[in-house]
Amino acid sequence: MSISTKPKAADMLRQMGLSVYRTAYEKGMSLSAYLEQEDPSAEYRDGTDAFQRLLQEANIRVEAVPQYGIQASTFEEFNRTEQTRALIPEWMLRTWREVQTGKPFSTRSLYSTADGAAGSWERPYAEAMTARMEQQVTPAIPLSELVAITTPINAAEYRAYYLTNTDDEQLSLRRVAEGAEVPRYKLNGSDHVVNLLKYGGALEASYEMLRRQRIDKLALHVRLMAVQAEVDKVAAILDVMVNGDGNNNAPTTYALTTLDDDATAGTLTLPGWLAYKMKFANPYMLTGALAQESVALQMMLLTTGSANVPLVTVQQPSGLGAFTPINPGLRDSVALGWTSDAPAQKIVGFDRRFAIERIVDVGATITEIEQFITRQVQVLVMTEAEGYAIIDKNAINILNVNA
């Protein structure tokens, strides 16, 4: 019989404080990941993670279950002790990350230890066998659709590395003759560092107002703040896609009238659009495109020029004489986003697998946590320091519809 020496929720709650956050961040982990390491969820069958079990132990409900008459706790319950107050920053971070990822941390609406057992006189009903999911708040253009990889660092600036080759002819891994040199690629450091910028916001309220607010209502405000931060990040990524990250890696811009001789500047045509998609040569493919609303509308209303046949029927892989292009960039749907931050009369197309690297300063968050816990201010602050670099400029191309 094995004996577990790992701390459980009650023990972890008694230890909660700034020191636990520091221990987690020194190991390069979020508090939730650290708690999971200390108290693995594999040992439980209730569908909760380690942080949720801390909330249960503290009798704090972060979500309401209206159909059962259960309300979320008020924010005042977070401030009962130093230990419960230390839970606030991670609760905010998790709520914030739900918007970034589009995935909730919880798969169930949690009950606390103060709730009656299922089937008792306090809760005379059986537990649902399926998970109860809450409606998610996500930005119109999620960063996950634009970013290839996220790199965590503990600094305010970052030097990116790029894969290059000594000869364009060597890009092809063709057969190598006996005694000939094998095609060689090289990782080179960038000439200019990528500076990280701060994103976020602060929710300020009087103590009297804040303590009476239900936690799930405050969570909604935090999610709305997170959405705005994501919108600002998309604008920053667009700037990098269009102008490069300062390392002579701005993408190629194609003029519509060059791709389609019959096109008129300012009016997108189907031949021009398809020719633009073909500029994403193997191994690249067009997976997403960003444009302003007017250009996005033209893209969605593209026709063949006869009988207003919609674009969707041109590549329909069925019927007499139909075909399916081998190039998946022509075969698959392109993810389209419209934003006023896109350049006017231009389509910014990209292959999200190779286009953008997101750099995150993991050390910036612990500073905000320390200020919150030690100063006990009634301002909920959530900030992130991020920067963006181009991985491969060939994964981004721009179509100038007005040229």
C-alpha cells in the first residue's frame, strides 16, 4: 500500500501566499500548473483541477448555478484571510486566459464544501452526468489564429533567430551527388531586438462597491478587458506582418492589376484572388487573411463574372468536370478576419504555421501579483508584456487591391 505525501487542498490553502507564486514562477510555471504538480487531479474523479479544489476548500464559488438556486460568492469572500486573498490574482489570470485560448479551465460549475451533498435535503437532486459549460467570451480574431508559436522569456527584449541558407538553389533537398556538399541551413540571430510592449487594464472600484459584487459578474468585466487587450495585440501583429519586425523581413506586396490584367484597381476579381493565393508556393499555404470591412465584403462576394456564380461553387469538388487542387491552400477555406487596424485596400494573407512568433515576458506578471497581495489595493490590475517577431517572411504576402 503506497502512502501519498503530497499536500492536499486544505494544506495548500494554509500555505497560500506570495511565496507560493514565487516558487511557481521560479520553476517557469503558472500557479495553476504548480498546484497541479503538488496535488495531481489524476487522483480525483470529480473533474476539478488543483486550483478549483482550493476554491472549494475556501468555500468560494466563482460561478452561479441558477437552475439550482446557487449564487456565486461575493468578492468580499476572497478577502476573508491572507490565504484567500492570495487566490485573487490566479483567479483573474485564469479568467483572462479563458479569453485568450477560448477554453474554460472548468468543465463543471463548482460547489464548495459548504454546499450540501447531492441527494440530501439541501440538494434533493442527482448530479448531472454531463459537464455544465458556461458561455465563452472570445475576441472576433483570436490570437491563436495568427500565432505559430509562443516563446516565454524573462526579459524586456528578445533577439529572434531566422533559418537561412547560403544559396537559393539549395532550398531544394534534391539528390546529392557523391562527394558533393549537403545543402546547409543556418540559424542567424536578428540584427534588431524585438521590444516587448505592455497590454492590459485595471478595474477600479470603491471597497464598498467591490466587496458586494458577485464574482461571476466581476469575471465578465475581466473578460471584456481581456477582449480589448486581444484586439490591441492583433493590431500589433498586423503592424509586424505589414512592416516587418525591424530586421529587413517585410513581406512581398502584389498589385491586383499585375496579377489580373483585366482587373480595375479597387475592385477585387476572382482571377486576381486565385493568382494571389498561388503566390504561397510550397511549402507555404494561405491559411488566413486580414482586411478592412470593405475589402472583406468584396472577398465574400467574389463571383466568376458570369451569372453571379458564387466563389464557393468554383472549387466545388463534385459534379461533371469538377476537380480538387492538390495545393491545400487552394482547396481549403481561408480564415477571414476584418478589422479597422488592417491597411486600407489591402489583404494581409499568411500561413499561420510559419508566420508569427509571440514572445511573452513571464516575469512581468509576478510583479503585479506582489503589488496586489502586499498593498491590498482595491484595483484589479491585469497586464501582460508581449512582443511579436516574423518567423519566415515567405509565410506572409500582401495583396494591394487598389493597385
